[in-house]
Amino acid sequence: AEQSQSGFITTQGGKLLCSKIIHLIHNNNVKSQVSKVLNECELRMYKSVAFPAIGTGQAKQSPAKVADDMLDAIVEFASKRSVQYLKKIKIVIFQTNMLRDFYESMKKREYTDLSTTDSWISLFKSFFLGRKQPAEKKKPIILEKKVDLATFQICGESKKNVEATESWIKNFILKEQFENSISDELIENFGESQINTLAELQRKKHVTIQLENKLSPPCIKISGISRDVCFVSVEVQKMIQKIKDTEEERSKAELVYNLVEWRYLASNNSFVPFDKLTNMQLEDAKIAKKPHLTVKINKNNYKVDLNTLQASDDQGRTINIQRVPKNEGKL
């Protein structure tokens, strides 16, 4: 064993599926302990590390506070530009009821307004869930420009009267005009469906919509008649919120999948895992102590009895269900 002056001891992995074990000396400062371990891993050029929910056992610390402290330490570490070696950080949660504390703690850090090029939450996700391969660049989507021309011909008894009328028309138009800008990182995720919706809003309403997707964060500028600008702005915010909700649900489903896997018995007598979204719904229903949940199996509706772990369709066919916790006995 290697005795360290930093509050931990490092030993060989033994029978566990890891090369080294870092034993922490008891300390109520969870954030400091996690930071020290992460820095040690980077110093030793380790590629991955797994933590339990430190301090939630015999130390009886609040799971919510531990989640905040651990994720604070991870986010701060991940935001360092000097990190080269440590690519994956896992938090292994044995008590399923703690999952929500960690998920809520992660959610609090999402979509924050940060001055750095990459948001901390993006960095955190890449370390916590593993770095993803660079996504294929999206084909630029261009919103068709809208030009509505109106021509006024003013006739009057004198040049002064014509100029006064022209000035009144200009002031009236300006008074009715309004511009609103909406900036959000999630605008970058707008696809063909969202662009078509924007184009339809632009056609139906007295507005011009500009999509500035080269800015950081991307921006949508809406200009036109005040009431229509307000209406379109609300619709754009709804589109952004829908994408945000989808991403949050996907992130939560990924976290749940790292903890537990729900399966159903297929026709070849082997158990097949549910998709990650259904997996999360089943686990949420179990935590909420719901007796039943309807899911899709092979495109058919099945009612799952969460007590007997059996699923039945409206034809009376029954399929066995399995719940398999992950990460038990290994870090």
C-alpha cells in the first residue's frame, strides 16, 4: 500500500475489477476528498475512476448534500483545460432511492449561463457518462428571408402637408414595430421540424425571423408587429423547452440504465433489455410503488404487474419480466 499525506491510501485492486483502490481516510469534507482523488488519478495517468456515494453510509451524511459536493468537485475538475488522461468518472449508487438526489443535483447545473466556450455541464456529462465521439456536423439549415413591401403614395395640397403625413406614417409604423432576441444553446439542436415551424410562423404572422446559428450561444431574432412578435416568441420558447425536456429525460434514462436493467423474456427463451426510456419508466414506477405500468413489447401494449413481474396483453398472453441491478459487487 502507498501511504499518502493527502488523506488516502492506494492499494492494488485485488479481486475487484480495477487496477487500484484508493481508500479515503474519514473526512466530512466530501468535495475536498473527491477533488484530491481526481487530481491523484490525473497525476497517475489513470483513464477512469468510480466513486461510491461517499459519506452516505456510516457517516450518515445527507444524500442530497453529498450529491452536490461530489458533482461540484467533478464539474470543477472537468472544467480544467489541463486534464489529459482521466476520461471517465462514474458514481456507483447502490441505493436506488439516492438516484433522484444525484439526478436533481445534475439538473441544477444544466443550461447555466457561463462565459467559457463549453459549459460546465457539457464537460461534466462527458466525464460522468464517458466522452462521446464527435457528432457528424449537421447540414446548415437556412430560414428563408421574408420581404413584405408596402408602397404609400401621398398626395396633398402642399409639400408641407405631404411631409407631415409621411412623418406620421413612419412614426406610426415604428410605434407598432418590435424586436425580440432569444439566445439559447439548445437552438443549435433545431432540426428540420423546428425550422419548418419557424417558416410557417413567419408566413402566417407579420414577423421576420432571423436564425443566427453562428453566434455563441445561437440566437433567434424576431421583428415585426408587437403582438405577433410576442406570440412567436412564446412559440419559440415552447420549442426550446421541449428540446430541454427531451434531453433531460434522455440523461435521466441513461443514469437509470447505469444502475438497473429491466428485461422481458423473448420467444427464444432469453431475456431482452427494454429500451432505455421504458427502462426508466419501469424503475420510476417501482420507486413510486405503483402496482402496474403499461409498456410496449414488440409493438404491442402489455400491462406489467410490478409485484409479480409479469406482463399481460389484452389477448391474455403473459411474459415474464426481470429487474437486474448493475454494478453490484464492483466499483
